[in-house]
Amino acid sequence: MTSSFADSAFADSAFADSATATATHRGPIALTAASVAVQRPLESGPFRLRSGFWAQRQATNSATSIPLGWQAVRTHGQWDNLLRAAGKTSGAHTGRPYTDSDIYKVAEAHAWDAEHTSSPALARTRLADIADLLASAQQPDGYVNSWFQCTRTPRYSNLPMGHEMYCAGHLIQAAVAAARVLGHTRLLDAAIAFADQLVATFTDEPGVCGHPQIETALIELYRETGRSAYLELAGRMLDRRGRGLLGQGWYGPQYYQDHVPVRDARELEGHCVRALYLAAGATDAYLETGEPALLAAVVRQWEHTVATKTYLTGGVGCRRKTEAFGAPYELPPDQAFNETCAAVGNVMWSWRLLLATGEARYADHVERLLYNVIATAGSVGGDRFAYVNTLHRRGSAMEQGDKAPFRKPWFDCACCPPNLMRTVAGLGHLIATVNAAGVALQQYAAGEADIDLPDGGRLGLTVTTDYPWHGNVEIGIGSAPDRACDIALRIPSWCGEATVRVNEEPASSPGPGYARLHRIWQPGDRIVLDLPVTARWTWPDRRVDAVRGCVAIEAGPVVYCFEDADAPAGTCVEDYTLDTNDPPRVVYRPDLLGGTLAVECTGRRLTDPAAPWPYGPGPSAPSEPGEPVTLTAIPYHRWDNRGRGRMRIWMPACADSS
Amino acid sequence: MTSSFADSAFADSAFADSATATATHRGPIALTAASVAVQRPLESGPFRLRSGFWAQRQATNSATSIPLGWQAVRTHGQWDNLLRAAGKTSGAHTGRPYTDSDIYKVAEAHAWDAEHTSSPALARTRLADIADLLASAQQPDGYVNSWFQCTRTPRYSNLPMGHEMYCAGHLIQAAVAAARVLGHTRLLDAAIAFADQLVATFTDEPGVCGHPQIETALIELYRETGRSAYLELAGRMLDRRGRGLLGQGWYGPQYYQDHVPVRDARELEGHCVRALYLAAGATDAYLETGEPALLAAVVRQWEHTVATKTYLTGGVGCRRKTEAFGAPYELPPDQAFNETCAAVGNVMWSWRLLLATGEARYADHVERLLYNVIATAGSVGGDRFAYVNTLHRRGSAMEQGDKAPFRKPWFDCACCPPNLMRTVAGLGHLIATVNAAGVALQQYAAGEADIDLPDGGRLGLTVTTDYPWHGNVEIGIGSAPDRACDIALRIPSWCGEATVRVNEEPASSPGPGYARLHRIWQPGDRIVLDLPVTARWTWPDRRVDAVRGCVAIEAGPVVYCFEDADAPAGTCVEDYTLDTNDPPRVVYRPDLLGGTLAVECTGRRLTDPAAPWPYGPGPSAPSEPGEPVTLTAIPYHRWDNRGRGRMRIWMPACADSS
């Protein structure tokens, strides 16, 4: 098995002149025909979210978040930096070297949003404005980076921390989105010019970017243009990594995954977003090359990460200073970093692994990330964003700056909000997949899709559900091909006893993974999937030291938490243990947070006084179990809307809990 | 009660011309006659450590650490920076703005070391070299700071992070030490000149330093010189703090204790070393002014810190990025920061509180810090130093740079090693105190002292002991006054059943705190104190989330830990729980670490496989208790000498542990 792309030969496919491109309606990933994917994204446009959880989030994203993002990059220096690079305004560059990427992510958000917003014209205008800006700032050979241009720093002179290729990657992703959704080609021309400059520079020069992102972007540009040079350069970047090219830096080569080659790495280490973007790029490379060693490496890394370095919410990263993974099972809830961008990268990676393998566990993980980090990172109102998504807020100790554990309107390091915007805008592309067997529903949300099947024919689906609050999912068939095909329904791993009926008849007993319904579908057919959403106790593996003896609550895919605002008067969440002998109960609480499902359970109030020295000769459990009281937990993604009180996902269990 | 020093009037005591000063043999704290202290440090020289634990550490400090410290500041830029400030060499300042303080701390270490080293002449030479360097770098008005001078930055233009007064404070402490031990006066002249410049500048200008240290130093300079202006300026600094003078900075005003006035603060917050130095300064101010509100504030803060923000070792600080305190009970062992400098500051503070109150709990805490952080921070060989003193090392995840959890020869930020050196060199001053009633032995170490009693007369003591390994302490009386006086012996809080005999007769039943022996002592009298040192289980308060369900081992004042090097072959410390039904046993192990007391106990090896997802529906304890095996724990301060394996102080207790 060769491990080097440099030896590969790729046919240089015919390349459509981008000036004449029209919208293709493909999503963020448009696999080539030669891809080894087991599942493929929809190519005829996204699943259209019509109501419910994510439709509301998309609507808020359109109406509030994306306009805020646009305004922010215009007023927080990003725009002016590129104007300065273009020589159109004076003054010094402000902010970090990667402010250009904020603009590109906002551009990408506009593009995916235009798929379902009522006013795509606004997106066209914004994209044109950005293309105008870039046209003036971009250098003749395609290079553009406001920081390096404004500071007159030689380009590529600081690959470890310069972020030039990282920014190029976000430009490419934005450009691809704009072309696919709107047929907008000027950004794509700019992106191609920059990519060609990278190809000219780094095909032979052994450089990699300290912040991975260019790998997945170049492969998408290959998919968009058919030009194998981009796939080949991405492959070279992957091959080169892990050989110490980036030096020690501040935090050692692990920080930017330069300590071990991609194919040899057994676990993700270092800066989380970097590691996840790199893993996503490596998975993209597998999808287009079929190299088994690459798939084996990323599957192994994913399994290790999920088994040992992931919080209950799906979030990753416990080292706040370095925004990095800790050691296996180092998962302190109160120091959880769980950066929003890491969740975005994690969704990107898990989604690619789902395409590569067709295994439901990757869609399960996307679901966990969506409801418990992505949904948490943005406020319901769409106007506040989290950088950090902690599992335990203790109080106000030194909570300041970007990394404070609560949502803020904007950040000095503004990577997260626009990353969230582009992800929510493009969510419709994560709902369903197709392959030769038929269609698979990977996520449950009310809406509809007309899905072109690979072998011809079209399947029209309408989904009605109040998921994740209730597990009843009704799927109506509209148009259908005239031959038998699968409709596969993911059975989430949290669900023990799913039932499926087709036209009122019990259907195939759903196993783990997917319920596969195979038949000649007729317009008007109706599938009813029932996934019982009940509240359940969740316990940690004994290896997770930081939450030993604690228990959490989940209901369906949603993690719950306790906030001071719901604690009985005069107490706080730290005063209680949970009595797990009483089962938790889902209740609708119209008075809470404008109406939400909540979970009630029995807590025990502890009143043992704090000791002058918190270590001593007796076992640590208080001698009294405490008075029983009813406690209320809310969905974790709704926390941090009622002041700066304490919050816990993991609560100590009573000593006699079972 | 006025809370402002500015209203105080101090008599300007007669000031001895420093050019004619001779060594006074006083230690780091030389209280004025007017001090309200309940206990006073020895004034006729330190307790002379002759053998055993700390004598060996002092010998290594003399022979290895301090020479390394001298060489380091000569070769790592500190010396050249001051040469540059003097115009005697070219090039740019290197390192952080506070590199001067490294030199001053090395100077102070030389001075205290000269009290007991066989070659004080070397200390004189070093101090003269440093005085020469300062004479050329110091500006005519007394100001000296290599960073501000080399970078031509206006002095005091960055009080939050400039560290000018912090450096001045260390210069003062070094100068006082040099004067008291050796009669060296040139550094004192330089320090006085700088202090006078500070008085001239900041008596009216409302500035404080972002890193406290000048407060305690100015008060010591007041004690040394009798000049009330220094006490008054220290008081102004204390009064001004907590009113937002330093601005928001990177981490908010909490970071440098500028968010709440010193007298109002209920807990220590922000950067640990800053907070502890400030608290030490406030305690010094109380000692010289007797202001009850100040004592109440620092006692309250000490109690809160010890009860809620202190690790079992006495270390503090769990926020690695900011080197800061977390919230109460936020004490993750694997992310423990426990900076060595914080332990130094903590010893300084607790010692001052012991003088202020005479309460044994402060000496208990000094003991805990000495054996479990100070002794841990330096290798037995004296050639490696820890910046961070973690309680749980998991593996090699991103262990790099100054803050990696193991000892290193030196650091980019070199604050800790010379702080350790000056502390170990001056340890003899922390062993005993005096007051009108007599002498109190605060720490147990083999050695001797001839102690001048405040009301005249001298008590000569010779202590023979192998403490902390064995609790037998024999105290022989040499010279004695001709009237009755106390010999008070601290009964450590870890000790349940101490016995005391005088000349073979059982003596007063030792209560908590001190056994006070009052009599007319005769030369040849012999006191035998027995403090049974046995291994014991220690459990955390239920509020310490991160070690819930875990247990640790202590024996006497020493905390023990488990290292991979001692785990049965093919396993690591993470594979075991402890069975606390079997008591732990102290054993001498000649084969370990060149011979050490160790603790053996029963562990249970767990072999349940790791799950693909570490959260699930069952309670977290493994269903099988595991095979019993004998495990070995070593003194925590001896860890990190056998490779980079895992280490734990807290181990999970078996489910059926009692």
C-alpha cells in the first residue's frame, strides 16, 4: 500500500468554464462519480426543513444571526483589513491573522441560507460585495491575505501560525457554496486563482498550514472543478503532515498534529479544531481515492475520540489554554472547553465517515452534536453565541473574555459565530443520503425532499414530526420510482424499542443501525416510526474520573441540565444529589423559557456544613441522605438564558442510588 | 475604624546609616518592637538544620541548585538585560519584563544560604557582582528595570503587566537578606534608592503594581530601616487596590485582585501568586499597624482558601491558562496547576498569620506546603525544578513548555526555581518562634538553636528526629534562663494521639494546637514528643466533585502517590481501585528511589473493557470488584524520577469501601 499521493496519477478531468456555471443545487459535499462512498449526499438540493426545531433555528439564523454576522465583519475590522490590503483605506491591520476567514464563513452562510430563505437576492448582493472586495485585494497571482499584505510580511513565512491556507480553505468553501446554490462564479474564480497559486507554490515546496482546513477545501474544489491538481495537493499536505515541518512552536508539534503522520495516528491530539478539520480532510481524501489505510486511520481515531475524549454532549476539548484534547478520560465538566468550532468540525468529520461507511453510529454522533453543542452554541433568539460550551458552570471565577462560559454577542476571536451560521444554514444537507439501494433518513426533522436516486427515478418524502421532543415520525411518500427501493430509517442508539409501521402494518423489526424498508413505493404510502422519548439516567464509565459517582439525564437525543434558576428558593444546584431510585419524568412546562419540555426528578438536599479542611478520615458521602425535593432539569441547549447562575449536567447520585 | 493608611502618622525612627551596618542575623521577617504579633521570629539567627530531610535539601540547595540558579541568570539573558540597561552591551532585551527579579531572587537565596553554608565568601562575591551590575544599571533617581530601560518604554506606563514594582520588591527582599546575614549594604543602598523613588512617585500618584510583591517588601524595608514612609506607601498600595485602577486587562480585574478592596474580599481570586503575595503584604501591614479589619479580612480569606480552593498537597490554582484560582471546590487533580511560586507565597502568608495569631493551624499549613509542594518542586538532586505540581499525570497529552507537569532544568518564565532556592535556603527561620511566654517549636527537624527570649535569657535547644518519616522528636535543653518559661510543641492536626514526656515523666496532655510545657528548664533536660506516623486513608469532602469516590493516602504530614513505575507488570495506575477495608501499611523499601518509606495497600485490578461510548444506562462501578493485588505508594514529593509514566494521588475506592 503506498501512503503517498505524490505517486498517484489523476486524470485531469474536463473543467467547465466557471464564468458560465449555473447553480447545481448540490450541498457542501458533492462526491465525484468515482467516489468510494457507501452513502451519498443529496444532489438535487437539500432536505427542506419546514417546521420544528431546526426549521426554527434556520429561520432565526436567516433573520437575525446572519445579518448580525454580516454587520459584525463590517464593523469589527475584518472588512477594513481587506480594504487596507487593497490599498483602499489606511491604518494598521486589526485583529488576528485570520480575520479574512470570518468574512468567508459569513459568505458561505449567506449561500446555504439562500437555499431556503425567501430573499436569495440579498445573498447575491452580499456575495457580489465580497467578490468586489476580493477583486481589489487579491494579488495578480491569486494570493490574498489581509494580514500578510497589510503588515508586509513575506507570504508563507509563518506557516505554523499564519493561517493563510486556512483562510484560503474558507474562501474555497464559500465560493463552492455560492456557485452551487446561486451560480455565483466570481468568488469561485477568486478561490481557483488562490488554489492555483497554492498548487504552484506547494506542489514541490514541502509546506503545510499550521491550521488544517485547506485539505478538505481543496478536495471539494477538486469535486467542483474536476481538476485533479487540487486533490493531489491536498494529498501532499496530508502526506507531509506529522513529520515535524512546522517546528516546536509554543505548544509542540502535537498542537497542530505535526507529531505523527496522519495514517499512523491512533488518536486525535492537540488543538481540537485543527485535529478535526484535518481528520475531515483525510476522510475526504479516502472518499475520493479509496485508500484503505486512510479509512482505517480515521475510523480508529474517531473510535478513540468518541470512547475516551468526548463529553456527554459530544463536545471535545478540556484544555482551555490550548483549546486542545486532553489525555483519554480527562473530561472535567467544569473545565470543558467544547469549542463551537470543534463541534462544527466534528459534524463535518462524522458526516464524511457516514458517507464513507454507511454506519449509523456516525449519524448518531452528528445528532448528539447538533442537539447538544450546535443548538447550545447559539441562543434561541439567534443574537448570542458561545465559544465555550461547558458542562458545569460553578460561579463567576474569572469569567471574562472570549472563553468565558456563556453566550456573547461577538468575540475578539470571531471564528465560532460564523461557523455556526454556515452550519445551521446548511443543515438540510445532513438529513438524508442516497445510494443504489435507495434513500436513508439520517436525521428526523419536519420537512420534505424530492430525492433523485442514483439509478434514476425520484422519491418524494414529506416528514412530519415534533422530534426531538416526541419520537413519532410520519413519512409520507409523494413521487416514487417504479421499482423497489429502500427507505432506511436510522434507529438512534439511545432508543431501545423503536417500532415501524408502513400503511398501518408493522414493518421489519428495526435492528440496531437502520430499519430498512424495501418495496415498490406508491404515492400516498405512509411510514410511521416511533422512537419512545423518555427521560433516562445516564452514568459515566468508571474511567471518567471527573464525574465519578455522578449521573446525568437524557431524553431522546437531548442532554438535560440543572440551573440555579430552577433550584428551590435559597438553594443552588450544588446543594443536591439525585435519587436515582425514582425515575425521571418528562413534563411540559409552559412557564419555563417560553414553554419547554423539562425533566422532573427527585433530589436530596444536603445541608452538611462545609469543613474547614475538605479532606479527612471519613468516607466522603454525607451521613444523611437529605430531604427529598422535586428538581427540574431543562434541555442543556436552553441554558444560560436566566442570569449567570450555576449549571450542572452531571449531578452527584445519592449514596444508595442504583 | 479607618481603613486608610494615608491618615496614619508614623514616627520616622532613627535610621542607621547603611554603610556602617553589620549583620543582624535576623531572618526574612524582623518585626518592629511595636508589632502586634503573638509569636515572633527568632532574632539571633535561624534554627540550624543539622541532619535529616530539610538539612539534606538545604545542602543540595547550596551545592547544586543555587550554583545552577546563578549560572542560569548569567546565561539565560537576565544578566545581559541589566548590562544592556547599563549600556555595557548591545542587543535587544530578551525574555519577559520581569527577568530582573530572577537575579534578585538568586541573590536572596545566596544570602540566606550563607547563614549555614561553609563558604559565605562565595555569597559575598556574588552579591558584590550583583551590586556592581546594579550600580551601573540603576538610574540616578534609583529606578532600575532592564525591560523598560532597554525598550525605552516610559517607566510606569504599564502598571498592570509591567512588573516594575514587583521587581523592586524582590530587590528589596534580596537586599534585606544580604544586610541581615552578611552586613552587605550596597544592595540595600540600591533598594532604598529604588524605594525612595517609588515613595516620591506613588505617594500621591494613585498607582499599584499589577503583580503584588512590593507591599510585603516595603514593609520589610520599613522594619529594616525604621523609615515609616515605606510602611505608609505599602498601606497606600493596599488601600488603593480593588478599585479598578489597573483596568480590565486580558483577564479582568480579578486577575490582579483589583476587583474588590483588600479589606472587603471574602476569598482569594485571580492569579494565585499575585493573590497570595498581596495577602502576605496585607498581613504584614496588620502586624505593624494592628488594624483589626485587616486581620479579619486575611483570616477570612485564608479560611475560605483552605476550605474550598486548596488541593490535598496544599497547592492552589486549577486554571492553567491564567495560573489562577477556580471557583470553590473546583479542584481537578489532573488539571492542578499548583505553581511552585504559589506555594512560596502561601508559606509566606501562612507564616505571617502564625506570627499574627499564634494559631497552630497556620504552622500546620506551612508543614503541608513544605513536604508536599516545596519538597516536590525541587528534585532530590537539586538540579530539576517544577513549575506545575499536578496531582494526577495521565500521560503525554500536550506536555510541553513551562507548564508541563514534570520537573525541568530551567524555564522560559524562570520565576519558580529561584523562588524555591530562597525559600529552602531560609527554611531555618520557619522552625521556631518566641514570645514573652517562651519558645514554640512550629516544625520538627533535627538541628539546634540558641534562642534569645524577649525578656532576656537564652534557651538552647537541640532537636533529634527523623521526622517526617518517624514521629519521635527528642529535644535536649542546653542553656536555659533562670526563670520558668514555655516550650510549646505544635501537635500537628494530622496526629490523633501525641504523647509528651519530660525527663521520662509524662507531661501535660497535649491538646489540639500546642503542648505547652512550662517550667524552669535545666541544662540537660530532655523532652520526648511522640507523634505516631502511620499511614491513613484520606477522603474528600463531597463538594470536591473531581475526586468524588476517591481516596488518598497520607502518613504523618506526607501525601503519597501511585506511579506507573510501581504498578504490577503490564498495568498502570489507572487500572486499579483501592480496597479501603484493608488498612494501608508503611514499609521501608530500600530498593525504591535509593531507599524510601513507602505505603503498601490492597488494590483491585479492574479488567472491564473500555466502552465505545463512555456513558450509558448502568451505574458506573464495574460489576466485578477485581482481583486483589498489593500496590505501593511513594511519597508524592519523590514522584517524577522514573520516566514520564502516569501518577495519581487520588485513587478510586472500591464500591464496597468503608
